[in-house]
Amino acid sequence: MSRSCDILIIGAGAAGLFAATWAGRVARELGRPLTILAVDGAKKPGAKILVAGGGRCNVTHWRVTEADYAGSTSPAIRKVLGRFTVDDTIAFFAAAGVDLKREDTGKLFPVTDSARTVLDALLRAADQAGAQLIHPARVTALDRTAAGFTVTTDTGSIQAARVILCTGGKSLPKSGSDGTGFALATQLGHSLTAPIVPALVPLVLSPGHWITEFSGLTLPAEIVLSTATGKRLVAFTGSTLCTHFGLSGPSVLDISRHWLVARDRDRAVKLSINWLPGQTADAVEHLFLESRGRGALAILRDHLPDRLGRTFCELAGAPPQGDIPRDARKKLVQLLGGTPLDVVGDRGFTIAEATAGGIPLSEVRLDTMESRVCPGLHFAGEVLDVDGRIGGFNFQWAWASGFVAGSAAATAVVPVEV
């Protein structure tokens, strides 16, 4: 079956549904509703939305800046984010019947605590804007034509004047973001950054690492990425989860993409964990010196779980009670402030919440999200080389880039009368 449309959105996730909605709204404002189609290969679109935030969907964060992202340059990211702000997001969802609440972490969730509320609102908004959703329809080819594009799917072909690529990256491939968008973009002349790696992904320690014995333990800690010579490159502090395979939790997820990208360029980079974030080495040593007679374990219990404290005593060769020999004290200070992490890998794209890498923003016109390489092709969401830290930042990027791409595509198809 062959059909045609004015704007075709490939991928009906967060960015795709938002792009479809704003394309329809802008087209109507300009006086001529367009034929807008959104195709998705999944039987039930929006799978990543439904699993986000533990099924509650962390819609955005109360404060979002370019500093919360990695990948392309900060000025480029800031320009796009400025087109659709957190306040705009809150207003959009409120108008769609979804009120948001701010939690202590700064994350904004729907008051229903249900991701289904968010997905239903997005589907409803796209439908009300006049966009038609076609699924399952997996795109297998995207070709440039004189009139626009021919999009080949496993259910037939579609002729489109403009295309917005919102396929996501490679994270959670069962949801549909399996890297297809990268292949389609490169076939039309785009390049991809290197490396493309999982982001917001748990890290795997070497088999038998003592940390794995504390599976289930959660505590605040600082994870530090440094060069072989000890120069700090980046660090994240937050809740840290010990697991049977290694480490997870916000601090680990946030640093994961930095470690993977840095390791690709320099295998000598290393990770360490500071179990007493905010405390300097001198301050930690002072804790032991001023508490002579209490014993190492009693001092450690003031800051860490008993079992973890006992393990540190064993690793440092420090007697749990009584005086602490100088060498043992120095070793305790070293371990507490920077236990080396023998990271051997990550949990992969099937577990990762996002993708690091993609189409460089330098190949995109930031005021329209239109390709500089292939006119008529727009981008939004995770397919681009932009990934945020945990906390709703990747959704805010989806809303902002989707808004710009959808609005611009509709404006381009419908000439504005002067």
C-alpha cells in the first residue's frame, strides 16, 4: 500500500509525538491543516515512556541548563533548550490534563505517579492536532526524491514532503530504538560521532570484587573519573547501589557515559569511589586521630553500615578495636576517599536508559532542527548527539527538540503570508 503526506515522523516516542503535535498545531495556526503521519515499529508505541522513572515517568526537572548534558557543544544545546523551557513543559502538560509535582530531588512527576497518564496525554494531543499514528510499521529505507522523500516500511511506502527522524538511539532496543535511525541518517549523508555507547547504564566490576558482596546496599557516595596520573576529569555524587554484578544508582548512571567515552580514547582512565562524599582526605584522617581509643570500627560506624565498616578494617589491616597503627590509618583514609573500581564493562544498551553519541548538532540548523546535509529532513530526540544526566533531562531535550522540529517542518510546508 502506498500513501502520501506532508510531514512524516519516524518514531512515535516522546520526541516523535511532541513533534507531531506541534507540527499539527502550527499548521492550523497558519491556516492550512497538513497531512501528518507518525509511524512506529512497535505494536504499542511509547514503551520507553511507560518504563521511565520506574513506571512513573520523570517528565522533566525543575531546573534544566546545558550543563546537565553531554555530547554536542553547550552553546548548541542551550539554544535548543531555550526554545521550549521547563515552564513551557509544565504548561503543556497542565493543559493536557497532567499536573506535575516536584520531588525533593528536583524531578517532576505526574501527580498520578503513572507514566500511562503522560503517554495517554501525548497520544491525545497528537490526535487532536490532526496527526495520524500508524503502527506497527517498521521503516526499512529512507530515500531522497525530487519531491521530498520516499519512506519504505514493512507495510508499504509513503511519499512525504518532509521527514522528522525521531527514532531514538540504541538504548532499550525492544522499545524500537535499535539504531535504525542512525543507519537511515548515514544513508542520507550524515555522520555519527564516535564512540556511540550506552548512557545512564550500570557498571560491571571484575568477578569476585568485594563490593558485589554488598548487593542491595544503597548509600551516598562520589564516583570519580580520573586519568592514569590522577587528574580528576569528572565526578558525580549521589545515591549509589551495590549490586551482585557491580554498581548502579544515580551517581554511577551519570558517570557511566563519561567513563565509556573516555575509555574508548584512553584505556588508562580509571574510576574510584569516595564513600564519604564531601570529606577531604585530611578531614577523614582527623576523624581517626581525634578519636583515638574508640577503635576503627566504632569510628566507621558513625558514617557507614557496620558490615561495610568491618570490611574496610579487613582491607586496611586495621584492628576493629584499640589503637590504629599509622599504616592502617593511612590505608583506611585512602580506601574511604578513593577505593579503586575495577570496572570491566557495562550492562549494555538493553539496560541503558539513554545513548551517548549520534548525529552531531553541527550538522543540524538549530533554529529548525533541519539537516544541513539533506534539506527537508529534521531531527529530534535521542538520535542526536545529546544525552542528559538522570533526572528528566533527556525528556526535556525530547520536548524542546521535538517542538522546534515539528514547528519548523510545518512552517516550511505552509508558506507564511507576509
